[in-house]
Amino acid sequence: MVKKPFLFVVITFVLAGMLAGCAGTPVETPGGQAEGKYGGTFRLAITESPKNLNPVHANDTSSMRVVYQLFDTLVGIDSEGELVPNLAESWDISEDGLVYTFKLKEGVKFHATTEGGMETANGGREVTAENWVWTFNYITDPDTNSARAYFIDMVKGYDDYREGKTDTLAGVTAKDDYILQIELEHNFAPFISVLGYNTFSVLPREDVEKWGKDFGLHPVGTSPFKFSEWTQGDRLVLSRNENYWRSDSSGNSLPYLDGMELKVINDLTMQWTEFNLGNFEAIEVVDDPYYHEALEKYPDSFFRRPMMGTYFYGMNVTAKPFDNKKVRQAINYSIDRQGVIDLLRNGRATPAKGVLPPGMFGYNPDLEGYTYDPVKAKQLLAEAGYPEGISITLQYNTDDIHKRIAEAFQQQMKEAGIELELKHMEGAALFEAMQKGDATFFRLGWVVDYPDPDNFLYVLLNSANFGPLGNFTLYRNPEFDRLTNEARLETDPEERRRMYQEAERIAVEDAPWLFVYHYTTEQLLQPYVKGYTLPSFGEHTAKFYDVWLDK
């Protein structure tokens, strides 16, 4: 099977520390029931500039944050991770689970104008099923080089199309203007969930062909905001799409906002200062020194909740001493997760007992995981043939919070007889070392692409995905592989749950990771911001079509 390499350097593997903090007790987030006021610009301070606004290539969180405002997928994923209709108002699945038929919303139009008021190449025409056929062909075309094309490699004709044996993707067809049909080669239980991922957004062929590889600098979509202005590394401006397809409960057109402005400010102290001066409606990150002040000062507009993501250290299980399961287990017993979270993160995370985060389908609250037990760790090292302990090196990407956490673990591990050397690297260099097999103990993080345990357990730990496909630990367990392979095909939810929980139990026992914590996510807003909902996928996935400013 032909697959493009899974090379996402900042991507869903969270290398930036900005997603690494958050929560404590979840706070109820507002849902936007009130009718909003029109007008105003939502100003957001962000830490990194977007890189590519073509949804096919928008794999870093900074780019995804903007893509969610510009583009639409067939199905949506709500703030709780549940699937909801979006550009497809309904869908049917055949009894054999191989044919998906989507009824498209009528009257959805691409953006008619873009930067500087320039008319788009598509002219603001209606989206039809043929546009979706072209989009799926574009995404899976090898020349497009999408890192996520393989997410739909089960679509009929995928391999033949990728290998140049056919001119089109056979499994995607338009039955009429508003009926799209997708046929699979085999069952794939998370298929609908995958279609909610931003890669699979509908695109206007005319504009993509006009701009070519620069479409990511001149994006045109269907969502509530249009691309207006971008000074890379500094400022990005979006303007209201007057032809947006959604309306509020009273039939009024959306969005309420005139636009959005994203300003890059790397200095988190400056973000905090500018927010308090009223120069931003929101900031991306509340740095740890200001966390308690933010809670006290903005009790009703500092939103926090668990996030579907995991912070971990991977171990190359083919390299000594990590090729010994007892060594890997000892490393897991050697750290005080809760202590580090409380000391360095203000309690803004949840200790990880395993792979899956709370809130994810298949999460097992009864999973035991590893406690802080240096005596047990020493015992396991002795049983593994290391009675005098071990010396290992952790490679982590440069970021202050990663450094502080690693230094805390360095001190804790000494009590278990583990000497931990620290080596910090730039994110790109770390990934290169991992891909070459030069990194044997390394820091990573993962935030879910689509709301299914397949996106954790299969992608990150199945042996079919060695190396840049996701499994950098080179972990292989035949029973784990069997369970995660079969769970992809199983359509009974309870059987899938059982299979994933058993697979996770096996992975936790085998310990290819040092399980550290599950992310939580947060968003600090000015009190006059209304209608905002904080998603469980992270603040960067929030949608602003019904957000409004009460001032």
C-alpha cells in the first residue's frame, strides 16, 4: 500500500509548549444561546505565526486555528467531540458498511472576494458534489503531498490512483449536484470521524489552480470569515463573509463579528500585559506566573477543560537499555507525575495512566497505570540486569516548560538509580533524529486529529506505522497489533471499546512510553466576549461564527 510519509514536524505531535498546560476543575463554558450583536473585531494574541492556510497542509496548531475560520468539512465535530452535520446535512451508510451517501446542504457558496476586495477565481459560486469529488482527488493526488491523505486510504481506488493506474479516485462520485457517494474497499469504523478533520475541507478548484502551491498564502473557502490580509510573522486579518450559510436561531445571518485579527506576540508576559490593557479580546496562553491572578481577575471568562491529548516520552524499544520491558517499567515508576504537575504546571494537567485521554471513547478510568515508587523502580532495574542503575539521555525540544519538567524528572530519577542526561534540541532537529533512529528517549505530545482511539493507539503504536508514520518507538506486540487492526473494522461500539481497552492495557504493561500527563486546554477572554465555546480538541479548534462582543 502506498502511503506518503507522516512528516508533521510541529503538527499534531505537539512540540510547542503552548498546548502543554491547563485545567484543574473544569469550568462550564458558555454555549451562545443569546442572540448576538453585530460588529466589532475579535483580536487574538498568538505565539506563533501560521505557516500554511491550505487545509490540506495546515498541520500545525497556528495554521489550523485560522483554517477553522475559513473552511468547512462534510461533517463537523462539536465541542464535546461528537459528530454533527456540517456541509452534509445528513448521511446514510450501507448495511455492509462500505458505501457512504451524503446529502449536501444547498446554497453553500465559496467566498466571492478575498484579500484587498479582490474577486476570487470561483466568483462565489455554489458548492456541489462535483466540488467534493475534485477535492478528494486533489487531497489524495501524490503531487499534492498531503501528510494526511493516507487517513482515507481505505477509499476504493486509493492505491490505483496514487500509483498512477487511474486518472481519478474511483470510490468518490457525484450522483447529482447534492448527493455525494464514497465507497470503501473495506470497513473502517472511524471513517465519518476522519471526515471531520480539517484536511478534508471542500476547496474551489479555480482558486487552487490559480495559486498552485501558493494557495496556502491565498486561501478561499466557505466558512464565516474570508482571508483579508497577512504579514507573515506579524499579523493576519480575516473579514466577515456576507454569504455565509449559517444563521442564528432567529434566522439572522452569521457571523456577528466584522472580522478577526491575529497578532503574533512571542513574549507571554507581553501578551498578558496587552490583554489587561484591553488591546486583545483573547490571548493564546496564560503563562504560569499569571495563572492564579487570571483566575481571580477573570473568574467568569477564563475557561478551562480537559483536552484530548497526551504528553509523553517515547522509548526506542530496539535500543539498549530500552529493549528490556522491566527497564521501561522502572522508568515509569521513577517519576512523581502529580508532584511535577502541581509544582511546575499549577495543577494544569492530569497525570497519565495510559495512552488515551479522559473524554475519549474507550478511555478506561479503572486503568491502574504507574505510581511514583522509586523502590519498585530499583527492584525492576536489578531484575533487568542493572543492579547499579542505568544512565540514559533524554532529547527534548527547546521550550522552557519542557526543560523544567525534564529537570524535575532528572532529580526524581536519581532516587531510583537512573542518571538522566538532558539534551535540548530545536523541534525540527529532534524529529530528524527520531526519523533516523538517533533518538532513543525523546519528548513528544499528541493531540487527537479525529475523535477515535484509532488516532492514538493505531497511529502511534501499531507496528504498521513504524518511524515517521507515527510509531517512533518501534514498539511491536502481535496481540496489540491484532486488536488495533481488528478494532478499525469492528462496527459494534461496545466490542470496539473492549478491544481498545485491552490494547491499551497491553501497551501500558509493555511501557514503550513514559506516560506523563494528559493536556487540558484553556482560553482567557475579555468578559464582554459572548457565545464562545471551548472545544475539547483545544482552543485552536474553536469556531467563531456565533461569537459576539457585548460592548
